Amino acid sequence: MTTLTPLQVLDAAGQGTELPLPTELARLYGSCRLPLRAERPYVMGNFVTTLDGVVSLNIPGQAGGGEISGFNTHDRMVMGLLRAAADAVVVGAGTLRAVPHHVWTAGYVYPPLADAYRELRNALGYTEPPLSVIVTSRGELDLSLPVFQAGEAPVLVVTTDRGADLLKQRPLPPGVAVVAGVSEGRLTASAVLDAVQRVRQVGVILVEGGPHLMGDFFAEQRLDELFFTLAPQIAGRDKTTERPGLVEGRTFAPDKPLWGALVDIRRAGEHLFLRYAFPTAHQ
């Protein structure tokens, strides 16, 4: 149980399957629909940003989303809900370096609702936690980190042939698998999704970044929706530290701007919780 107040629903027009939320999650979040499709996975992203578009302070020890949201408990509650609804959670190696002690499960991000998240997964027919997918071109990962060692969720490392060779030179912890998505070069969003589906048949994939990985998913039109928390903070930028935005390494406007459709608005205090739908390559 938690002492959180419910999100204020300002506009909810989501389409798709109504999730069987347990009583406490339904009280806090309200109705939640995901447009699940039988022919391919539904891919959603989740990010928090400041009012001036900063998604990471990019300072050692202060590079995670907590510093951006102000460690907002409603943001963590929603993050847990999305993880609980997902078959797989995808993060880049940069995100892992930013929050090295993190574990990508629902109960880890918001422990007071761990039982409710587990109940939701049971209702959805899941028999284990979401697959933690770590994307790295070079394969230069610290296998002693909790995501690999804690055993709380199975892990898939998606990398290149060279990265796979490097990783397989070391003993892999139990529950950790390595798949080469491409022989060399940049791992595309499509290659990541294909690698995940080779290991597990998935219906819902959650992408939690970082900005370069998110840029790839947008560029290839492989993201169906973005869950977007807007935190009431101005972080600022200067020339001493790079502070990334939601997308890095890709440009779209003015030649090919990507426009989203706002489908859901919720509020907790001064934080806004938004959902945007995007056209995909399959449409």
C-alpha cells in the first residue's frame, strides 16, 4: 500500500485493451489502455524531462531521471506500472552507466506497490519479470552490476559480433544471454527489436532510453507511444556540461519533423503525465 494521492485525469482518450489493474493501481492511475496488436509488439517509451528539455544533468552520481523529476513518487509509480505491463524493458549502455545500481523491474522502482505490480503481471499472464534488455555496440559492460548479478530478472545483452566476442570471454552470470543484433556498426532499433523477439515472444516493449537509443526508435518509426513526464524544473545549460534532451544524435525538423498526437493528460501537483502517439513504419 502507499499514501500517494490519485493522479488527476484531465483528458483520457487512449485506445486498445483495458489493463486489469489491481484495486490500488486503478485508484492511483485510473483506467489504462494499451493498443496491443497481435501481429507485432506494441513499443512504448517512457521519459521524464524538465521544462527546458533536459533529461539528464550528466553529472556523475546525478545523471538519472530522479534528479530530473525531483524523485517524484508519482513518476516512479507510473514507471512501475509501465514496467509491470511490459514483456521487455530496453535501455542503452549509457543509461546503465548513469544509474549503475538500478534494476529494471516494477518493484524496484517503486517498492510500496510491488505486490500490486506482481498482481497485474499475474493477471496479464506473465510468469516472470520483464526481460531487461541492455543495448551496447562495444560490449564493454561491468558484469558485476546488480542488473546482471541480482537475479531479479532475466537479462538480454544486444550487441555486435565484436561486442558478443568480448562479453563471451568472461563468465556470464546466470540468467544473462548475449545476442549479436548486427555484425558491426550501429545497432538499429529494428535490430534490437528483432533480437528481443528471437529470445522471447513479446507483446509489449518498453524503451527507457537513453536519448541516442530513443532517437533511433523515432528515426525508424518503431515507437508507437511516448509516456512523457514533464517536471516543473528549469535545469539550464552552459558550455561546461552537456545536458541531453529527449533525442540525441538525430535531427528531424525542418525537413522531416515528427508530430505526436496527445492522447492522455494526467496531473499530480505540478507534474504533468502526458501520452503521445506517433505514426510507425507499419502504418
